[in-house]
Amino acid sequence: MKTKFVEEEIKYIGSQLAPHWIYKNFHIQGDAIVAFVGECEVKLSEMVDIEDVINNEPIYSKLMLSFISEQFGIGLTEGVLRQRLLMTVIKELLEEKGVFVVRNGDDLLINGAKLSVSIATKSTTSVLIHTGLNILSEGAPVKACGLTSELGIENVKDFANEIMQRYSEELDDIILAATKVRGV
């Protein structure tokens, strides 16, 4: 899987969760994950999570680290499993930094405050995943926690690159593990 940290600030509004967005914008073809920093404001009209729409829960963060991944040749159930794997990679990295993290499905919580938002969906050509981690917690519509404001993670770029590298290696290792066994 290819990875890229995008230096320019991008406001995540939900429309970026679209097939070939990574390829069109960053010329990265195939399975990929990109990360970027910016405000996050997903209005109900752009929401993929129908439960959030029904509950009238738009998403907002003054400053968020966003990951978008596009993966081909898999179904939605496998995509959700890969989304959960990404959340587990993030949880493990935070725990290595001494942070106690609770993972509840695709949510990461610190002392009952929400650190993350995440969704996986299927397009006509691929599975798309968006995961966002609050950098700052102020202004969020729910009790939130931020990487910098509460957890003291100042170098968000290095943190993002480490997450993407570990996630990519984990997926590569899963594929290799499936190729080294004989059928029975």
C-alpha cells in the first residue's frame, strides 16, 4: 500500500471520500492511504453514516488529522475489518506513548472523550475509509480529546507517517501470511 502525508492544509468536508480522489489529487494509483491536517466539517448532506444522519449528528473539529484510504478488490465487510485494523494500529501507537485508549468498534476514546471519527464505505470500484483524529478538542459538538491539546503530541506529521507505515506493513504482512500456507 502506498502512503503519503500531504503538506498542504485540507478542510475535510466528506466529499473527499470518493473513488479515485487520491489518484486524481496526488497521482497515487492503486491501494493507498494519505494523511492531511485541516478543519473537519461534515454536514448531514455529505454524511455516509446513516445512523449519524438519523441522529442528526454532523461532525466538526477545528483541527483534525485525517486519513483517507482507498483499497481495491475487496468487499465492504473486509473493508470494515481493515478500518478496525487501522484503529487498532492507532491505539497501539498511542499506548506505546503511555496513553490509555479504549477502542469501541471504530471509535477511540480517552477518559470517555472521543478522539476519533471513522467510516468505511463501498464505492463502485473500491472500499473507502476515512479516519479523523482530533488535534484540538475545542469546538467539537461532543466531549472530545485532541492529540495536541490533551495528549501532547506536537509532531502530528511524524505521528501520521508512523501510523500509515505500520498500517501498510500490517496489510502487506497479512497478504504474505496468506501466501505461505498450503491448502488442506
